[in-house]
Amino acid sequence: EPILHGLLRFWPVSSSPKQVLFLNELEDILELTQPAEFEKVQTVLFNRINMCLDSPHFQVAERALFLWNNEYLVSLVAQNRKVLLPIVIRALVKNSESHWNPTVNSLTGNVLS
């Protein structure tokens, strides 16, 4: 939990390549996170993931969408869907309808289906 809070506190907001690196690290840390620890940071965490999903930079949005390829993370989201889906659904729908990058459109469609 303190590691996730630290990662989120120092999240780069103006450097897209660094955001992609942070998303990579985030996925590695989440793989080792217990469900009880995840629940403590889920709202803050998914607000940050939502910002990445909403990014006009295709690599940031794409990397955030790749988090849904992780079965463990998907299971955590499924367990907490009533809290987490309302946070990210608007960005997912927006991406599926109007993101300029076709890969982001396609990946968003996969996440929504």
C-alpha cells in the first residue's frame, strides 16, 4: 500500500514516456498486491488510470488499456466493480467513440465487451 501511494504521488503528469513507464511498474506492483491492500487504494488508483485512459497521447491510453489483459487485475476490478467501473466508464466510452488512434479504439472496444 505505501508503495502504491508513493508511485501515485510522484506520477509524471507532463511526460508521456514516463507515464508509460509508471504504468508498467504499476502493473508489476499490482500483481503482488493483496485484495485487502488493493481496496485501500482502489479509488485513487483508478482515478489515475482514468486520467491515463483519457490521455490524447496514444501510448499512454494504450498502455492503460493493456492493464485489462492482466487476469489478476481484471479479477480485482470484478470484485470491486461497483466502485471502479463508474470511475472509468466515461473515459472508456469516449475512447471507443472518438479517440483519434484506431488501436486505442479497438482496445477500448475489447475492454468494453
